[in-house]
Amino acid sequence: MLLCPHLEPPVFLCYYHYSMRFWTLVFVFLFLVNLGWAEKLEEQEKLRAVKEELKESREKLKQTKQQQQEVLGKLVVITHELRQAHRQLLQAKEKIQKNETQMGQLAQEINQTENRLSQKAKILRNRINEAYKSGGINYLELFFASLSISDFLNRMYFFEKVVARDAQLVREIKEDLQEVKTKRRALSERTREIKELAQVIEEQKKKAAEQAEEKKKLLEALKEREKEYKNKIAELEKSSQELEILIQKKMAERSRAGLVAHGSGVLIWPLQGRITSRFGAIRRWGGGYRHTGIDIAAPYGSPIVAADNGEVIFAGWWDGYGKAIVIDHGHGRSTVYAHLSRIYVQVGNAVAKGQTIGLEGSTGYSTGPHLHFEVRINGVPVNPIRFLP
């Protein structure tokens, strides 16, 4: 410590010394203040960047969900068309097989008819040759050659039978020829149908191959959607677990500080709307998860009210929950309000049952405007329906 004698020069030196120390402290203080402001500005900048990134991620997630629905719709249509193409392909093959069987039968029948025709033609040729060689037979020659009238009549009878037999043979040959022509036309028609069906099959096979390739691509895209969906589910589950820890911590701190919230013990609905998702296990395409509350859908921006009297222990952004509020109602009971678009309360605020605390929105991991409402006992989610009128 510097003592100042009563001499004037030492007094001046003492004053100068203390003055220097004072200004040094002032400079140090200002430096620390500026440093604090710099750190605060840096934190604010980081927070702004995080919010910007979250906003962008939410927008991308929304677009991804829309694309997923479009892809699922296309996949249903393609699967239907692919099945239809396979059915048409099978029908065409069955018809070809049936035609080929009929063609085999027709070919056999044509062969048999041609054999009969050949035999009958041979018989007819022989009869013509015989008639030619004999120089022909007329009724006058037949009469003079007969020994008696009775003999003439007998000869006449057999002659007519022979002539009738030749005429029948000619008719049968004509009928066989017509039958051959008819069956050949039928065979030609079956051949034409087979060629047309073969072309249809080729086109259907090509179409089915194209649809199968498109279906493969869509399935690959859906696998990516599934992966992203599972990541978001994991994010929600992590947010829920972290929120459970936060609530338990806040309640423990309030208990140690002697702060007790006085809820009425009877909850009211925080939002009038339609329940779109209930508490418990939820199955979705690509997997499932445990839903820790109920989702209530209403027009975007609808007012959200406190379900009971209590004190706000959290108000702000909470990962997959988006903008969220947690209210302590005492006796280990708390309520959670998530995906809000606006928050009207702060941590430490006392709220009354039915008081507007925010507006419905679609922040965080949300596929559309709704309120995600939870009731927690000692931080653990329970079914809210049990406590609502």
C-alpha cells in the first residue's frame, strides 16, 4: 500500500497512481462488457442460423411428404396397370394355346377329309373309265339284252341303283371339297388370330417391362422417403424423451424452491377441432411409432387455451415439437402444446384455465396445421382422453 507524505510531490504521485488504477479498472470493465455483448451477438447469430435451418428443413419435409403421397398414388396406379397387363398377357397366351389346339384338330380333320376325298375320287374315276370302256349303257340296249320283262325290270332296278350310287358319290365329293375349304378358312382365321395375339403379347410384355422399371424406381424413391421418415420419427421420440427429462428437472427445481402450481385437477379441451391421431402406437407406411399425445386439427391460427390453471415452465422451440409450451399444474401433472405458430406466454407466467396461450400452427415435424396435445404425469406421457371431458 502506498502512503502519501504531506509533501506536495508525493501527494501528486499518490493521486496519479490511484487515478491510473481507476481508469485501468474502467477499461477492463468496458472490455468485459464488450466481450459479453460480442458473445451474446454471436449466440444470437447462431440462434438465427439454427432457426433459418429449421425453417428450411420444415419446408423440405413438407415437400417430401407431398412427394411421398404423389409417389404412393403413382405406385398404386402402376401396380394396377401392371396386374392388368399380366392378366391380358395370360389371356392372350391361353387363347393362343386354345387356337393351337384347335389348329391341330383342324389339320387332322382336313387330312382325314382329304383322304376320304381322294378315295372317293379314285372310285369315281374308275366308274367313269368303266362306263367309257363299255361305250355307255342305254335303256334300249338294256331292254334287248333282257330275256324277259321280269329280267328287264331287274336289270333296270340295278342300273338305277348304280347310277344313283354314282350321283351320291359325286355329291359326297362336292361336300368333302366344301368341308375342306371351310376348315382351311377356319385354320387361316386361327393363324391370323395367333399372329395378332402374338403382337399383343409383345406389346404387353414391353409395357409390363416399362411399368416394372418405373415401379422399381418408385420403390427406390419410397425407400429414401422411408429412411427420412424413420429419422424424423427418431427425432420426435428423442424430443419426447428430452422433454420428459426437462419437465422432471423443472418440477424438481420448483419443488426445492417451494413453488407449487395450483391446478383445478379438471382439464378442458385446449382446442375445438377434429382428432386426427390418437394416443398410442401409430402404424405408417415404412414403419410406426408411439404417439405420445393426441392431434387436434382446426383452421390454421386457431387460438390455443390452457387446459387448466398452472405455471409455464417452458415456452419456445423444441426440436420436432416446433414451437411448444409446457404448463405445470401441480401434483406432478403437466400439459404440452406443440406445433404452435405463435406463443403468447413466457416461462414463469401464471396462466388461468381457458386463457389463450398461443395459436395453432404446423411448426416442427408436422404434416399440416394441428395441435399436438399431451398430458404428462411426472414427465411421463399418458393418454389425454382420460382427463378430458
